[in-house]
Amino acid sequence: MGDMDDMLSSKEIDDLLEFISTGEADTGCDRQKKSVRDYDFRRPDKFSRDQIRTVQMMHEIFARLTAAFLSKKLSVPAGVHVASVDQCTYAEFLRCIPDPATFCRSAAEANVPKAEERSDGAHSP
């Protein structure tokens, strides 16, 4: 069996019985009433305009760096641009996808030379 600490006192049992009969509990603490704000799940606004602008700037920097990388590696001019950054519902997103469509996911690893591959001949620990 459990410890004596796990057992309810007679007052706690009376409080539980009262809660069952009335549906109101006396918690013994005064909580501040928090205001409840309605949330429209059909038009979610998760990000502020400043946050969206920050995401757009991050993508523009990524596009600029990607264009420079591709131009260097392919030895041809390459252009990458951000079409748009916006928030929408998932249903709106699905309606915007052309049919048929292909999504690709890729990953890249950093090409960091190992100690024995360094060009200066030095070895790192």
C-alpha cells in the first residue's frame, strides 16, 4: 500500500463529495481571472508583420548566397529570387499548388576537411 501521505484527510474527502454534488470546487487559492481571447482557426495570424519581414530578409540573403554559390560552381550566371513570403491556412496553401506538382527535399553537409586532408600538412588533434 501507499504511504500515509497518499491518503486523503476527512476535509479533503468532504470537499470532493461537495464538488461531485455541486460541481464547484474550492481550491483555496485566489487566482486572477485571465481574459480569454477568441482565436479564428480559419484565419490564423501566428506571425507579426515584423516577424514576416525578418523571414523575408533571411530568405533574400539565402537567395543571394545561393545565386553566388551556383554561379561560382557552374561557371554561368545564376539567379535566385524570393517570390513571396506570406502566411496562409493549410487549405489555401493546398489550393495554390498546381496539379501535377512535385516536392523535393534535399540535405547538404558541410565539406569540412579532416585532419589528414588539410592542405598545409598540419594535423589537428
